Amino acid sequence: VLGIAGRDGAFAQYLALPVDRLHIVPDCVSDKEAVFVEPLASACRITEQLTELPDRILVIGDGKLGLLVAQVLSIRSQVFLLGHHVERSKKLIGNKVEVVTSGEGLRAFQLVVEATGRPEGLEVAFKLVEPEGTIVLKSTYAGRAACDLSAQLVVPEVTLLGSRCGPFKEAISLLEKKLVSVEPMVEGIYRLEDWRLAFDRAFRKGSLKILLQMKA
């Protein structure tokens, strides 16, 4: 996995990849947009796993991934985004989705996507999914998530679907067609020599996309 196990990441002076892992980025897609291909592909994975989507979908979590998932699903369905930053979310993705800060007053959803990165998000998902509905789990938790398998999954016959990496070609196509907005999520751009400052900012709670500018 590039940059994680077995292969150097893109901060290495040189890196090697199999040719079939390389993708041509169209000229109309900027570098700022192209850096979102991998997480956008992860959002697209949901539409690979679930070819039929309900009319209403709830996405929990308004971080980078949640914002991307909400935009991708809003192409085909009405999407509600549950998070903490209403004004920020509206500024970043416009009026493509309905942004809310509480599940109170919302009727249950047939499909709920959990993208908070926190175990508490799964608890919220269980509360807002319909019986016989589906929860798509995009979060990878640092710790363990507690759930009552009998009361929350078995009795209401809820499907819990894990979802991870996705199709790069589809993500690039969405960027090429300008169907998703990603550049506003770039919060800061740093010179390579200022990488420590960039990492410090990236690790702040609630931070968005932080980039390092590579120059010859």
C-alpha cells in the first residue's frame, strides 16, 4: 500500500508503482482538484456497493470524507448531512445537500452513511436508520465501537456494510464533469521545507485539506 506498507509514499525522492496503478488526469482538472481523487473514489465506492439508492439518504460527519460522500450521493438522491459546522459546510458545497446539526425531528432513513471517524457516530446511525435499512460504515476507528448486536442489528434486521477504497476512474470523471466541488476544501498550502507547520495544522481538530507544494 503506497506510503503505508511495502512502498514509499509521495514524500520520497523517488517512488515506483505498477503502470496499471497510474491514471491520466485531464487538463481541465487542476492539481488542487486531483489531490482529492483518492478520498473521492472512496465516496464513489458506496455507489458501487449499492447500485440502487433510496430517495433520501443521511450522511453523518461533515469532515472531508463526509462532505465528499454527501456530494456524490446528492447526484442521485436527496441528502441530509449531519454535522457540527453548518455554515462551513454550506460554504464548501453550496446547496447540494440539507445540512443539519441534530437528528431531532428527522424521520428515519433507509440508508445512513457513517463518516465521523468516531464510535459515537455509529450510535447515531443506529438511532436514525429504519428497520431493514442499511448503515454504510466509512469510518475507521482508533478504538473499538460498542453496539448491541441483538437490539440494534438482529431484531430490526439492519444491514451494516463496511466500505473502504473505490474507483479512481469514476472519481476523475466526476472532477472532469465538475459534478463535485473540492477546491474550497483546501485550507492551506505550504512549501515543502515548511512541512512541520503543515503537519501541525493538518493535525488540528476539524482541519480540512492541507497541501505541500512540490517545486523542482
